[in-house]
Amino acid sequence: MDLSKFFDRVNHDILMGRLEKRIEDKRVLGLIRRYLEAGVMVSGVVVERHEGTPQGGPLSPLLANVLLDEVDKELERRGHAFVRYANDSNVYVRSRHAGNGCWRG
């Protein structure tokens, strides 16, 4: 399973809220916020970023892990075996039926 456009759609405020629960140092939080909001160059022009994380950087997988921690906990609660790195996951179930119903409430 790959969460399509995950890195492009990360909500900065939600991510920062989750980080604030784990990180006390305001300087580190400020640095991460600036990293998230840093513009990207498109055809030689800097474009502001209001959502998403820089792809290919070493911090993006770590930030994805913070955001997707609740998904991991839900998979664990349901007893599923899984492996996840950033936005890519493999969920292992015992039957096709279990796999088809994996994401239903």
C-alpha cells in the first residue's frame, strides 16, 4: 500500500501539533516549521509551500512516521502484522477476506 501524494499533502499544523506533544524544545520545533514552509524552486521561480514536506530529504520519512503512528497503532490493535517505512506499507493478513476488510470500521 502506498499513500498516494502523501508527502505533497501533509498538513503542517496537524504535523506540528503532533510534534509539539513529543518535542519540548521550541527552537527545534521552529526549525522544523521553517523546513516545512521553505519554498521550492519550480522552473527557476521560488514557490511558497503551505502543505507537504520536502521529498527526498532525510527528515521527511521521520515526519511521516510521526504522522502515521496512529495508523500503526490501529493496525496493531486489529492484530495485523505489518511493515511500514514512511508512506509505504505492507499489511499481512491470513485471508483475502481479511485483507478486503482491513480498513473498514
